[in-house]
Amino acid sequence: MRERVRYYPDTDTMYVELREGLIDGGETAGKDLVIFYSEDDVPLAYEIESASQHPEHIEVALKLLRQIDREQRRIAA
């Protein structure tokens, strides 16, 4: 099982992988927040810079990750 949430203490950056896929681009979505998207504009990952200063970004990313996981489990059942 791969890690979907990674924290890099040397840069205080958190990377949250929401879904697997090829990243086609990203956009700044707030202070120190970049959201990466697939070709069809599905969010694939959050990159949170200065993560220790942005619990609000972490909260949103983790809630979305849990929601996606629940949906995928429901579909697989």
C-alpha cells in the first residue's frame, strides 16, 4: 500500500494524493495551496506549502480524501 499523505519536514510541505492518475496541470487555490488536476479536470492531489501554518488546507484535503475513499469502497461493494 502506498502512502497517500506525505509530509516533508525539511520544506514544511504536505502532499495529499486524492486519486491515482496522470497530472495534467495545477493551479493555485489559496495561500500556499496548489491543487493538481487530471486532463478531465478531476482533482488528483493537494500540495500544501508551509503546512504547519495551514491546518485549514489540511482539514479540507483530508476530508476530501476520506470522502473519495468511502465512495470507492461503496462502488467496489
